[in-house]
Amino acid sequence: MTYRIAPSILSADFAKLGEEVSNVIASGADWIHFDVMDNHYVPNLTIGPLVCEAIRPYTTAPIDVHLMVKPVDRIVPDFAKAGANVITFHPDASDHVDRTLGLIRDSGCQAGLVFNPATPLNWMDYVMDKLDVVLLMSVNPGFGGQSFIPGTLDKLREARAKIDAYAERSGRKILLEIDGGVKVGNIAEIARAGADTFVAGSAVFGASKDSDPQRYNSVIGELRGALAGV
Ligand code: DX5
Ligand code: ZN
């Protein structure tokens, strides 16, 4: 099993975002998780395509854009042009889920659906062929630093079963990502429940305040160490 660690820059120092991006990748992270909030779909407002474009030169690692916006389609090509590699959105925020997935793929990015804690997984059933990533929210979207909702573990097991059954019949792998409240102390049981890609915001960026470029090394090492024991 290959695991990916995707620090959410929502908890980074926004005044030094480029530096934070290169430092966290230099410290061993795999993806940059980029949280887009519109103060409409979720009660918070963050960053858009201009900021994605601004950080793009700071890393060659994939930028994983998590759209918490409604409507979805208008903004997709802008993120693709800004250098996004993966774009995920909430199916309840799009009027035409299949069309939005196609739009993301046609823009040259990998596409994924995001499931809120109360959103049923069957939204994915008829669009498996258009999915590269399934992202389960283990907190209600809108803020970093919340606690992991334990019921997400059962939901992960269900999602894992669907994805594995699909892989068996199609030969195609879909990633299973988890977002919210992931820490050194719970990442192993989250992995055992089936996740392979882990967003961690406050756990990573809250870990160190010193100025060493590899300051996130030890927390990312601890996350990987916990995963190695799975
Ligand atoms: C929440 C965001 C998350 C958030 C995770 O709506 O989608 O990506 O930054 O932060 P932590 O890891 O602190 O829960
Ligand atoms: Zn997110």
C-alpha cells in the first residue's frame, strides 16, 4: 500500500505561503491540499485560483484542490489553468455531477467527489468510471482544527469495499482520501479502515514554529512511522 500525506495549507502561514509549500514538501509531504471556501457553500472564505497560480512555482508536487464552493463548474477551468492537478468537489454543490466530473477531466486534471459526514456514498455508484479520487470528510467542512468524527471509520470501510469491488471489475484504482482531524495518534486506525491519502492541516502546520526549512520533518516522519505499523 502506498500512502500519501497531503498537508492542508489552510493551517499554514498565509503571509509566507510559497515558502510554507516548499518547506512542507522538503519535509517529506506528497501532495499540497488546497482548501477553497466561498462563504456560501461553507461558512468561511479562503483562497482562489490566483493563490493557486502563485504557489505553483514553489513545488512540482501535485496540488490537490478541494472545492467547497457552489456552483462548481464556473471555477473549474480557472483552477486547471492555475496549475491544479487534482480537483474534488461536493456532489450536493453541483446540479450535474457527471458533467462536472467530465469538465474536470477535460481540463486535464484528476477528478474526485467529496462526501460530508452526512452525505451518502451512493452518489459515487454511477460515476465510478469518472472518478480518480474519493474524499471523505471526517469533520464538517469549513474550518481546520476540528476533531475527527469517529463514525467516519465505518464509512471508510464501506467506501473501501466499493472502490475495491470496482478495481476488481475494471482494473482501475481510485484513491481514498480522508480530510479532517487526522493526527499522529489516529492516522494508523484511519489507514486500517481503508484510507490511502491523508489530509492533515493543523497537525502538520501547527507542529513547529521554528525557521528551519525542514521544520515539518519530524511530524511528517511521525505520521509515516504510524503508517508503517499498519
Ligand atoms: C476543512 C478542510 C480541511 C482542513 C483540515 O473544511 O477541508 O482540509 O484544513 O484541517 P485539520 O487537519 O486541522 O482538521
Ligand atoms: Zn480539505
